[in-house]
Amino acid sequence: MLPPFRAVLPVLLTCLAGLSVPAAQAQAPSAPAAAPDAAALYRQHCATCHGEQRTGGMGPALLPESLERLRPAEAQKVIAAGRVATQMPAFGAQLSAEEIAALSAWIRTPVVPAPRWREDDIRASRIATPLPPDTPAAPVWSADPMNLFVVVEGGDHHVSIVDGDRFEVIERFASRYALHGGPKFTPDGRFVFFGSRDGWITKYDLWRLKVVAEVRAGLNMRNVAVSGDGRWVMAANYLPHTLALFDADLNLVRTYDAATLDGKTSSRVSAVYDAAPRSSFVVALKDIPELWEISYDPQAEPIHDGYVHDHKMGEAIAKPGPFGVRRTRLEQPLDDFFFDPSYRHALGATRPGPDGQARAQVVNLDVRLKIADLPINGMPHLGSGITFDWQGRRVLASPNLKDGAVDVIDMTTWQRIRTIPTPGPGFFMRSHEASRYAWTDSMMSPTAKDTLTLIDKTTLEPVARVREPGRTLAHIEFTKDGRFALASVWEQDGALIVYDAQTLKEVKRLPMSRPVGKYNVWNKISRSEGTSH
Ligand code: DHE
């Protein structure tokens, strides 16, 4: 290892002083101090926990794809000071500022050769801890199993299971590092699947309060979906460019290359969702303008892996029966999407073009064509969109990551009905069949991140605000009956706040560590119109 910067400093000063002596006495200038050897520093200090290939181990993966959301200054702070509530130690006493900066820059460079994660790696990663066969199939706690909340606490990477009647924590356990996306439930509400950004899927038994299986589906993952019949789990990866299909016990069934039919171009997978009424998974690709539908219906007609509306389809590779890929060509790749209540349409957003403007579109999954553009401003976060009835028609409303506005769209004509002002751009939106209001946050706004706005679903007017001054308030989920709305104080020393959904009075507050999201079992398995699916 090279000497730290503090050790070479006197040498540098001597060299600089040497520049002022007469030329006759001048000695040959020493070579400039070599830059720290970041690869060697990594091997010495980091590889044991983060893996030789930076694909993770006891610590998270340190790949460019995994670090996109961590600012360089923040990364340097973590290396120097460690990370609270994790096993990441502080290296500030061992490494110089230069070495830390070099390490922080180096871990953002691609690993060469690129790390692989193939089917045998996936299979080898699986850990199963099944319950003894004589275990009674009943919850080990007494509460309404349909009114549980699963709360993902991102601050210290834990999950809390909360009784949604008494608002008490039943269990709290350590999760994989950096869970992302909504956990997905089996149709009976007993098992829940979590996906982590590093590719881990965890199957958890809510009745027995135990992890029953885990598998690493990829090196950098977006999300997971569970089939409506509870038999299949699909994972969407950024790295490698694959989808991975598992049975309900997380045994790998097969992977799919996220690539064009000719295999020439591959893509990150934006997201996979279950379309239960269609018995299929629907998949958006981030770098290829295609939307895929993969049926898990055992009665499905044999299909071909090919493009629909393509004269070459007859030549496409035959993959009969369920689990073949039906491809719909699009004009632009989709980033994020959700379904209309009939599941005939996928409503998706494209990433911003050169003009900085994201576009939104409607794809009819039956005729397999884009049928409309959505007149939504800014950068819609359609994955968090909701639908509800307004004046006898179905409308959709979506939060907006760029503007302080919520656009409401008529789902028959696909025309904009109203733009509702909010105090700032937001990430999430929620309602419930029993609630008059749709709640949205403004967490992307430095000045209004502490404010939730309530929109009256009959007048489409913002009618009330709930605030937590100076703190970030976001992500709402209702109880099963819609009487209470639970919101997150999205801070390291945060909380779950329970509001009476009519009076807006605070009913209870549970301390939590940056509770990024909360999910009500009943609302999820019944596909409540006011929540994400
Ligand atoms: Fe998410 C869901 C994509 C950044 C917290 N996020 C999703 C989903 C997608 C998505 C496609 C739906 C998956 C699902 O639920 O199955 N998220 C993206 C991005 O593209 C984006 C903007 C950039 C990125 O790097 O991934 C992004 N997301 C974030 C965050 O920075 C958030 C705020 C904090 C975090 O922990 O990562 C964040 N995303 C969430 C949450 C959900 C989510 C809490 C689930 C919402 C729900 O209620 O269902």
C-alpha cells in the first residue's frame, strides 16, 4: 500500500521549498506524489465485506449501478465516518482524505471483466429455512391478519409488522440492505416477498414471523412481482439484463434475457408487475421500446416468442404454452407504469427526452398497441398513480416528480380534466374506496417536503394540508376500512403517524427509522383502488 497523504506531505513541502534555491544548487525535482492506488486500498480494506468483485457480501454491492443514488460527498463521508446502525466501520483514522476520495471515485468505475450472475449463481445463492411440516398453520399472534401493515424502515434496514387495529408493533426484524419497491403478498396474505436493490428476494411468513427462503436474483434489481395465484415470483434486474422466474419457494425456474428478439440489443428491466386478472406478468424495458407480457395461465394457448403486428412473427422462435414472451413494440421505452382497473391498459411514462420532458402513454394490452398519449405535465410517477370515480367516469391521478401539480385524466377519452396545484413535486399518492380524499406528498420540494395535501375526490380541489414542520412527510397507506391514514416521517429518527382519515387528527405516533413505505395486507391483496399493486 502507498503511504498516506499525511506521510508524503513533508516530502512535498521540502520539494516546494527546494524550488526557491539558486539554480546551481537545485537538485532534480522529486517525482510528483503518486495518486493513491484505489484498487489496492479496496482489496486491503473493503473486499472482505463488499466482495472481491464489488458484488456485495456482508456489505452491499459497490457497483456503478448500485451507487447511482449516492452522491460522491456522501460516499466519502460514509467511508470516513462509517454508517450508523450498520456494520460499516469508520476509516477516517486509517485513510487520508486523498485515499478516501480515490476509493470513492474508483468504486464508481465498472468492474472489468463485468461480474456475472447466471442461473447457477442464482441457484447457489438460495437459502431455505422451511418450517417443520407439523407446524400448525395459524398466526402466532392475535390480531386481524388482513389488517396488518408491513413497514419497510430504510434508516437501519429493518421491517416492522404492525397491528392495524391497535397500532402496535408485533415484530421487528433486520432486512436485506436497501429494500426497494412495494413488498408483494401471496393471495391469502400469509407470505410477503421483499426485493432489495442488491438483488435479494426474501420470502417472509407473516403468521410465523420467520424468513422462510431467500435467493439472489441479480446484482442490481428493480422490483419483484408475485403471480395472482401465488405460485410464481418474477424479478426485474438492471444487472445483469435479465428477468428471473421462481416458484413460490424461490427455486429458480428460468431466466429471460432482456433483449431484442435477434439478441443484438439488451436492456435493463424497468419493472415487472403482476396483472392478476390476465394471469400474466407485464414487463417494461428501460433501453428497448418493447412491453412484454408473460402468461402464467396453465391453460394459456401456445404462443410464440415474437412481436405482435410483425410480419416476421411467423418466423419467430416458438416457445409454446405459458411463460412465452409476447412483445409489443413501442415508440419509446417505458420507465414506470401501472394498470387501469380492467387491466386492459398499461399506463406508462417514458424517461425525459432532450427537452427534459417525460412523456406518458397508454398501451392497450389486448390489441397490443399504444392507443393514446397522456397529457400529463412534468415527470409523472405513474407507478404511484391511483384511479377513482368522478362524476360517473373513471379518472386517474398521478404524482409528479418535477412540478407541484397533480394532473387528473379521464380514462375514457384520455383527456386532462384538471391540474390540481400542490405546494411542490411529490413521489407518492394514495386513497381508499372509503375515503373522500386522495393524499399526496411534496417530498421532492425542499420547502414543502413537510406537507401532505388532501385532494377532495368529488371536487378535485386541494382542501386540506397536514404538516410536520421541517421534516419530510411522505407515503401514505390506509387501514383496511379506510378510517385511518398512516404517513411516514421520513427521517433517520422518524416515525409512523396514524391520522384519523376524517378529522385529520393525529391518533398515534410510533418511532421508526426512516419508514420509507408501509403496506396494508388487505388493501394489497384486494387490489384496493387507492393503493399501488
Ligand atoms: Fe422507487 C416503488 C422506480 C427511486 C422508494 N420505485 C418503485 C417502483 C419502481 C420504482 C418501478 C415500483 C416497484 C414495485 O413497487 O414493485 N424508484 C424508481 C426509480 O426509477 C427511481 C426514481 C430511481 C432509482 O434509482 O431507482 C426510484 N424509490 C426511489 C427512491 O429514491 C425512494 C424514494 C427511496 C428508496 O428507498 O429507494 C424510492 N420506490 C420507493 C418505494 C416504492 C417504490 C417506497 C414502493 C411504493 C409503493 O407504495 O408501492
